[in-house]
Amino acid sequence: MSNEVKFRAPKVRPYFDRLKDHWRWNMKSLLRPGGALHQRVNGKVILLTGASSGIGEQVAGRLADAGATVLLVARNRDKLDTIATAIRQRGGRAFIYPGDLSDLEQCDRICEQALEEHGRVDILINNAGRSIRRSIKFTYQRFHDYERTLQLNYLASIRLAMNLLPGMEARNEGHIINVSTVGVQANPARFSAYLASKWALEGWTWVAANEFAHTGVRFSSLNYPLVRTPMIAPTKIYKYMPVMSPETAVNWMLDVIITQNKRKLGVFGKGALAMYYLLPKTSESIVNVSYQSLYEAPPANYVSSKVRAGRAANSAEAPARQRHKR
């Protein structure tokens, strides 16, 4: 690659076409969401990860009912078979692609197989994800927490996109939807591993959106709040917190598919983002108060900072005592 600076005339007409499409499809989604969904996805091939339960399962059914061919990706073959069978019985088109997306070679295999069997993928929905709730001080010996979340939430999503983007670019048409979280705006405590992976995913999404803005390829981020899905079930405190229903979450995703908006973000996320930029220290204090107020049981091998400080002091005093004895 040459380091020589060269200029060329940019294409600006696509910006005006995109603006016109933006308002047209947003109005359709608002006034006739069912008809708009059918117009947008009928005859399209959609690859959906995390399709075996929760939001993914319901979205798959709605897309197939609207005329799309859905390619269902998840680890559990039996669940995928059950979902695909139900879709086919209603007259829809569904195909299953079982695989562990944390294995990047399986990401490649799934994409290669999908392209070979269907010729193209029009929409990629990176819905699969892993969440870990744990304080940083309890992860000093658990670096794998970060590796695992990054592998699935970021690297797998990008690997799929990089396999499918060349075809989208060649056809000058395509849509990649990356499911993120409102935590990127609110920065709640105890989610450093999870949020780091989602920050990385959003960073890639925005750069890609900027680079492809003059083409027909679109990129969207979906910043969900807590949704009542199997992923949050292990965290008991979520049983007592207000969360989004799966039905609302499904409608959010369908809206993004129709409108191709860059981001779907609720009122809480917008407020948290404004608070963070306008009053960052106040925002930090509010989150920290909630962090201190909720007890988190330490792991069995955890050594507290007080004990570590005592050990360090004893280590520093030991040479002095030895010299005194002499």
C-alpha cells in the first residue's frame, strides 16, 4: 500500500437517496409495521445467530412469516430443528446451521455453507452473546472472563461480517445488525468483561457505517436494556428489577430491520449518555453508590485488599526486624 496522498471526487448523491429512504421507511414502520416488514424482507436471506431461544427464536418466526428465508445459527441442534420445523409447518423457509461461534473456524464454515446453499446473505443479525457479571477485583485470576466474552461477542460477530461483507459490497446491498446493550451508555458496575466486548463491537460498527455510507450496505446497533431472556436468568437480582419483555425486544429488532436506523436506543440509554457527558463525575458517583450498596459474595480464593496490605507491610518490616536483631 502506497503512503502517497491522493484525492478523488466523493459520491454525494447516495446521501440524498439514503435520507429519502430513511424517512420513507421510518414512516412505514410507524404506520404499517407488518406490511413494511414484509416489503423489507420478503425473498431475502437472513442469517440469525442466537436463534435457539429468547429474542432470536421469536424474531426468526416473525421474519419467516414475512417471507424471508431464515438461516438459524446456535449450538443446540435439537432446538434449532424444533424451531425450523415449526416455521416450515406454517409454510416458511428455515434452515439450520448448528455451531459454536466462539470457534472462528466454525464461523467460516457456517458462512461458506450458507453462501454455497443460498447464493447470498442479505441481512446478518449478530444476536448471540455471552454476559458475565463480576467485579474487576474478583477477576484478577480470571482473565479468561475477558477472553470468552470477547471471543463470542466481538470476534465471532466480526468474523461472520467479514465473510459476508464482500458479497454485500458486490451487490451494493446488505444490512448488518449488531446486538449491543444500553450498558455501553450507562456503564454499570460489575460488567467490565461484557461491556468491553460490546464497546469493541460498536466501535467496529460505527467505523464500518462511515466507510460504507456511500453504498447500499447498512450497519445498525441495537442497544437493549435488560430483557427477560435465559441469558439473565442466572443473576438472581434481575428478578426484582424492571426489564424489557421479550415481545418488546422482538419489535425493536424488527423495527431496525425495517428502518435500517444506525442505532435503536431507549429513553434510559439516552439519559444515561447525556448524564455521562454532561456530568461525568456525578454519573460515576451514582453508579458507585449502587455498586457499594449491593453485596457480591467474593470467590473462595479471593484475598481482600486489607489482607494484601497487611502482608505487604509485614514483608517490608521483616528486613528491618532482621537488622535490629543483629
